Amino acid sequence: MITRRTCLQAIAAAGLSACLAAASLAQAPSFDHLREVRVEVSGDAKTHVFRAWVADTPQARVRGLMDVYELPPDRAMLFRYELPQFASFWMKNTYIPLDLMFIAPDGRIVNIVENARPLSLALLKSTAPVTQVLEVAGGTAARLGIRPGHTLETVEAASGD
């Protein structure tokens, strides 16, 4: 079983790629208990679709994508807040780079943190009050041309996609 300590030792000894290779043998956490939605990010006459797990409880938001070692390009986690707020995240126990899209109450992306460094304790913050944050695999925003000003819309049932 891969533990935090053995992973950190692997990073120190051989770099992150060795840790990720070893960790891929470990069992990925299950998100079966979380609801899924279809997320559409639109802008520049293009729409990109993701299937997102919804983290809308304090426990789910704290857990996030910790201990995940891979994230398919069409998957995401959508953090939701009842009231607009300045949101901040860190990458503690997160082993893959992520893009974080901070979403205003009107659905507009206000800022994006791209390729957040795995295992970092640096705070990743919204630049304005948000009600949602979408996490996708690192590099996705650049690859798809997603940028601030684009919009996010959710379809509550993700089944059948």
C-alpha cells in the first residue's frame, strides 16, 4: 500500500514520476457517494463537456481530489458553495497537477489557476467571490482554450452522457 510517507520518500529519491508510477498500483478513492452532473464550459463559439462529481458538503470539499493518481480528460470535480465567497485551495495529498476554474455566481469564470503543483501547501485563491470551483486535469484549460470570461453551466443529471 502506498502511504503519504512512502510517496514523499519516492519524490525525494526519484521525483514525482516515480511516485505516480508506484501509486498507480494503489486503489483509487471511490466517489460513488457523490452526485454527478454534466458541466458545460462555453466560450469562443466552443463548448467543452465534463462529467463532474459534486462536492457540496464540508466533508466532500475538504476531501476533494486528494489521493487521486489520475483523472481522465472528461472528468472533473465541482465544488459548490451556498453563498458567494473568496475560495482558496491547496494541493495537500493531491498527486496530480490540476487546473482550478473559479466561477462567479453568474456562471462566469473569474480566474484560473493552471497546473497547480502536486503536494503543495501554497494557497490557490479566487480573485473574486465565487459559488463554484471546477477542478480538471492539469493543462486542460490551455489545451481547450478555456479562459476567464468563459461560462460554466451544469445539467443536474449526468447519466446518459
